[in-house]
Amino acid sequence: MPVIERTPTLQTKLPAVGTTIFTIMSGLASEVGAVNLGQGFPDFHCDPALVQAVTDAMTQGHNQYPPMPGVPALRHAVATKIEAATARQYCPNSCITITAGATQAIITAILAVVRAGDEVIVLEPCYDSYVPNIELAGGTVVRVPLTPGSFRPDFEKIAAAITPKTRAILINSPHNPSATVWSDTDMLTLQDLLAPTDVLLISDEVYEHMVFDGQRHNSAAHYPGLAARAFIVSSFGKTFHVTGWKVGYVAAPAPLTVEFRKVHQFNVFTVNTPVQHALANYLGNPAPHQELPAFYQRKRDLFRAGLAQTRFKLLPSEGSYFQCVGISDLAVTERDLPEADFCQWLTREIGVAAIPLSAFYGNGFDQKVVRFCFAKQDETLNLALERLSKL
């Protein structure tokens, strides 16, 4: 008898998830030859010394499985870096785990602590992996909007969202997509709000070294009441311009780390060995990450100076490598477009790709704001500004 080929019918676990806006806009930018300021990655090379350090590690034979939590030298280097920045000590053996990027770190933390029926608070607009991660864990997403326009946390709304079912809250500072930075007052208020609860904190700090104008990055590690309940997530890819290497880390108290590693060992087990050794070696010199705020602030200022010559409304860019702009003052035809349609028009007609902020909201909230990424060569930014000057 002939074999009948039949793929079984599958009920999707993520019915609301389709192709991401980043894939769509990057694909369109490539198709029409636009300058891609949409997706958040650098178009310049990392430090050649870091690449050489990976080559050296491979040549020295670091090519087999490393320990599940990460290469000890790298965990020690991370702990040293955190202590230098925040004065908080994390045990490298029991509190630091090396991950396959921040995205894996976040889903692992959620899978480790969220059970069916648990509620998890997300502050919108938010990074697009948060909500699907919670849904995959069987949790219920509780969306709380940041204040429209300023994107500051609204603690009255956050407090109102906390119930006996609340398992965790996710925060992100410096914030993607709005480029705002949580203040010391914000963090202290959150600490006081969570103090009488058992709510866990997942603090996404991947842009920790991109804070401008002399501000401090207010890591959850600075605050004892937050650090005691927090998974703190960061990314070497963002810090060292190697997003494709997909290596990050999580710092958390030992009891939380135990649960984190139970999941980590079964969803990735461990992370690229020679890259870990290279990063451990590279972190011995703190200058590259200490110089990062000035490096990106110069790019931010160059880009903002050019945008100031257009009819875009510049929103503050306090941290990260993003710049949001309002489109309400553009020509009537363009300003009346929904954000997503405007970004399509901008890419096709002006030759510059951006991301609509509505893509970061579950309900597609449209406030006539789009996001640019300025982690680009000066030549790339100047070409984009030349094209945008037509507006």
C-alpha cells in the first residue's frame, strides 16, 4: 500500500504570535535598500582583541563542554564587575549563571518560577519575548502601561495590579523601546511596594552600560530589598557589540539560582566554551564597558542633532541605543498613518527603516511614536539623516 503523507493537526501554544515586526522591517529594508535603523544591532565591528581572545581560547583547546553554570573564570569576572558597580557581592559558584543570551535567561527565569495560574506583571511597551514566555509557562499576563509620553512607571497602577496570585514582575532599565532610565526614586518605590509581598523580580538590564548624561544605572543589585528577590539579566552581546554570539548572564540569590539552573540545564545545558573563556579574559580590563556610555552618547547626540532639523518630535533618550520620535507634526498625509503603516511608508519612500512603538503593546496602542536604533557607524547615521531631512 502506498504511504500517505499526513502532517498531524497541531493546536498552537502561541496563537497570537506571528512573524515579528523586526523580521518584517529588516526584510523590507533589505528589499528596498533602506538604511536599517529598525532592528537593534550594531553595524560595526567589535574590538579585534576580543575576536583574538576567542581564537586563542580555541587554539588552547577550550572546545569541549564547560560546566553547566558557566566557565568559573567568567562567573568570577561577572561577580567582580557587579561588585565594582553596585558594592553587592554575588557568589560566583552559587549565584551567577552564564546563559545563551538575555532572551534565554528571561524565559529560563520565568519557566523556573511561574506555574499555571500565576500572574506576572509586564510594563508596556515591553520587549516582545516577555509575554510569550509567560504564556509558555502557563502564567497569566497582567499588562500595566507605563505613562504614555514619558514612559515613567505608574506605581499606583502597578500596586493595583498586584494580587495574591502575582508571582513576578518584569522591569527593564534602560528601557527598550522608550530609552528611559529608572531613577533611584523609582527603584526605592518599587522596593517599598514589593517589601510586604512574595513577588519575585525579573530585572532586564541588558543596556546597563548605556546610560547617558552622567546618570547612574540603578541596577536592582543596588537595593537589598530588590536584590534578595531578583533575577538580574544582562548581555555581553549588547555591551561588547557581539549580539550574534548570544552570551549573557543571570545574577540571583542562591535559592533562586538553584531553581534557575534546574531549567537552564535542560533547555540549553551550557554555553559556547571558547567565547566564555574569551569574555573572562576580556573582562579583566574594565575600560571597554566603562567607556561605553560616552561612546553611545556621542552617537546619540550626533543623531539627535540631525533629527532636530526635521519635523520629528524628539523624545528623551536617557539610555540604551534607541531614539524615539513623535510623528504628529509631519505632513498631513504621513502623520495620519498608523505607526506601522508609517514605518512601511518611511522605509519604501524615504529609505530609512524604523519600528512602530505599537508593536510593543499587546493591544497595538498607537501614540504616533516610532523607534530608531543609533548603534550604527557614523556614515550609516549620516546617510539616514540625509534621507530623513526630506521630511
